[in-house]
Amino acid sequence: MHSFDARTPKPTHETALDCLQAGVEAVLPERVVRESVSLDGDTLTVANVAYDLSAYDRILVVGGGKAGDGVADALEAILGERIDDGVVVTPHPDDRGETSNRNRIERLPGDHPVPSARGVESTRHLVSLLLDLDERTLVLVAVTGGASAVLPAPADGISLADLRETTDQLLESGAEIHDLNAVRKHLSTLKGGGLARLAAPATVVGLVLSDVVGNDLSVIASGPTAPDETTYDDALDVLDRFDLDVPRSVRTRLARGSAGDLPETPKPGDSVFERVTNHILADTFTALDAARDVAQERGYDTLVLSSRVRGEAREAAKTHVAVAEEVLATGNPLDAPAVVLSGGECTVTVRGDGSGGPNLELCLAAAPELPDGAVLASIDSDGKDGGTDVAGAIVDAEAVAARDAHAALAKNDALPVLRDAGALVESGATGTNVNDLRVLVVDAGE
């Protein structure tokens, strides 16, 4: 992965950045799969569950998302020529370079966060591998963050343009991932258990890197290998709650489904899941745990505040400021010097036309309020915050004047002011995704 690049004028900044880098390195797919998957003769072990490969005539690898390429690399290293075929779809299939063992699984391009024509074409190739499988086929599925957009398979009657417009509106509305996916699952043939339905009666093994708060399998990558408890009615409710003016074809399909004219996504207990097992190999807490180790090695008292922080980014900023103030004022929940870690997925309700993302907004909102001695860093673990090409930012009380911060927030234009402040954290695409990571360093001695 790329090294993190950021200005670190004080030791507290260096600690924050090193904690973030350790967190991301701990959830790189090659490392995660190597630690969780092994082969001994004909026995493939995935997270302590054994699969007898002699029971299968074919082994396929499919899936995708931001970590899909790394999962494929690791599986090829472990299984080699025992893999018969495969397709993974990722945003950057050509960035990682050729390696000697990359000859069994095809790497195809898709796009994130808005689905693209090349993603649709790549997904068609993937779907073609899943047709007419039998019980002597083993399908290993890379289920990683970003696959919802990277693997578009629009349902009948839904054009790519309509899917893109609907996705754009949902992203800009501030809708959380559960609401976003309730809609997308009912506009796709792969999401919401669709991949499992296509692959049945094959044995399906999901290798999951979670970018979803709470690790809900039905939400990660829109749950291609998991039962879907949401309905067409739920999808319509999301459109109404956020007052979205989606294309007519979208509302028509959802209304037809609500009326019973279209089949629902497969629900819990459906026979298509009888031979499906999903294994969560890494999540936000995996990253926070590694970051905590770095802080402890440097003598800081540490606390994982929560791996499930969500809601508006600028509101979460206030909470982190309050924690820093409390540490310095009362020694709660820790005495300084302290490192408080959090993760999750914040959102931004877009009201302006500027450039930014949830982590940039969180840092910009927090900066003018932070007490002296506190540093807050926040990044998206995939290396791209929102629609930007930066991972996030690292700030202290001196980073941005309150007037400048408030003006930029009013326009959702955090990126330029944080760039001018020299507060950006840049890494390039990291090749993984377990949501947002935040490090709050509080040192009364600075």
C-alpha cells in the first residue's frame, strides 16, 4: 500500500498518523486472508471451518469491491492451479501490477461510488460463471466494501442511467447505508442474496471484509450472499422519507414489487442459503485494535470509544471535541497523555457544491473547537474520502480559523481550506475498506 503522507509538526501528529497507518495495514486483504485461510492437502480452512476439496469438481472465485483484488491475489497464492476460473471486479484492477501467481482469476474494472457502463459489462462476465452450477462446485466470493457500486447488475427495466441517478440522489440525501441498500437491492439481480440465488445449489463461501457498522451481512456490499430482510415497501419508504425524485422506471419497479408482481429478494430460511457460509475476516475493530497497539507502545493510555460512530460528520466532531475537553478537565475517561480511537461511517447532507467528504467535514468542524494539546485525525480506510482523492485530514486548534471553517462548511467545501492549512492526509487507494478510522491524541504537555 502507499505510505500515508501528511504534515506532522508535533509528536502528537506523528502518533495519530502512525496509528492510522497501522490500522489500515492490519486490514489489507492479503494479510487478512493469509491469516484466516489455509490449505492442507485437500482441506481448505476458512476461519476455522474446513472444506473438503475432494468433494468438488470445480473451484470458482468471484466477487469484488475495493479489496477484491487483494483477496484474489491471496487466494491465488494459497490455492494456485486448484482454482478453475474466476472474475473479480474492482475500481483499480491494473494498479497492483502483474505477479507470477495471477493467472487463474480475471481482474475486471468497475467504478465507485457511482456504477458505470464498464462495471455493468464486467459484472456480466462474473454472472456468466454462476450459471448452471451444481453441488460439486465450490464458489469463493470476495465480499468487500464498494462492491455495491462496482458490481452493478441492473434489474430488468432499469437502465444504468436510472441506477446512477438514483444512487447519486441517495448519496447526497445523507441516507445511511441501510437505507441506501434497501433501494439498491431491489434494483439489482446480484444484491440482496441475488448472487447466492444464481449460484445455488453450489457451495458458496463468502470471504467478507466489512465496511458496515455492526457487520450486518445483508448490508455489506448490499449482501450478495446473505438473506435480505428488506422489502419493496421498505425501498419505497426510503424514497418517501428523503423526498427523492427518482426516475419513473425505478418507482414503477418498486411499486410493482410492492404489489406482488415481481419476486422478492430471498429471505432468511430460503433454500438458496442452505449451502452458503459467510466469514467476516476483518472489520473496523480489527483496524482500531492495531492502532491501539501502536498508541500503547508509545506510552499512551488508550480507549476504543466505539467502532460504530455514525450520523452527521459535523455532529460527530462535537462529540470528539467534548471527549478531548473532558480528558484535560477531569481525567475522564482517561488521563492525558491519551489516545481515543473510533470508527464507523459518518454521513454528510450536501447543501453546497464544494469538495469534501465525511472525514474532511469532521476534521474541519472540530478544528476550531479542539483544546490545546489535542490532535484529531480522521480518514476513510480506502484512501478516498467521499468523492475526493484524499484519505482525510489531521488537525489541531491552530489548523483553521473558526471563520474560515464555518464558511467552508456552509458550502460543503472542506477540501480547499484543509489543503491550504496543510492538514490533508493522502495515501492513494489503499486496496482495502473497513470504513472510517479516527484517532484523537490528547497530551497536556504540548
